[in-house]
Amino acid sequence: MRRFTITIDDDLDDTFGAHMVSRGYANRSEAVRDLIREEMNKEHAQQHPADPCVAVMSYLYVPQQRSLALRLIELQRDNAGLIDSCTATQVNEELRMEVQLLRGRVSEVRAYAWSVVSLPGVTHGEVQLRVAQGALRDNFIPAANLPLPRKR
């Protein structure tokens, strides 16, 4: 393991110290390593959009908003090969939260996720994307290949 020394001004050090405490880091080294990993992941994803990745997309939405639920279903159907799993819960009388686990090429996952979180009526959308080291597992069965429930 290598060591390096940095010099930062007092205000930035205070802010970083508060960041460490809020995240529960035991020491500066682990906090700095996580920041570096995050930045390297972003850079890699930007430079290699064809690489495989996994992602978590979460968002709040108003199901009663005109045609939003149908648009979300259409997007999910059109991108079912990227969706590993999905769950949703009612937050309150107006808002619903959905979380999707995604996998595929960086460019495809990013395009799908942003097409969802940018819809009118979708709020607080977030995508956490991680470039996969190596190929994704071969036995992955996308939701698109699972049997659909029969219509009644």
C-alpha cells in the first residue's frame, strides 16, 4: 500500500471532517479512498460507455398524474432486458417510490434511467451506476424473458 500527503485549507478540512463523521468513516484514508473510487468509476463510465455495469435507480412519482403510469410501463417494457428486479412502495397518499436494479452497457443503462427520471411527475430520481469489473454473469435472466401473467 502507498502513502501520500496532501495539504488543504482549514475550511475544506473542517468540511471533510464533517463529511467523515456523517458517513461514519473511522479514518481519513478510507474516506479519501472512497472519494477516489467514486471519481474513477465516473471517469471510467464516461470514457467506456460500452462496458458492462450494474445500477440502482430510485425515484418518487405521482401515479395519478395523467398518463405517467402508462409511460413508465412502456419504458419498462421497451427496456426489460436491462431490468434485473424492481420493487415499489406507497410513500403516502400521493407519492409512490420505485427502485430498480439494472444491468447492461453503461450507455444503455444510463439512457434508460435518465428517460425515466426526467419524466414529468417523476421526482427525486437518482441513479447509482457502477462499472462491472469483467463480464456480467452469464446466467442472468432478464425480466423480459420471464413468463408474463395470463390475462383474465
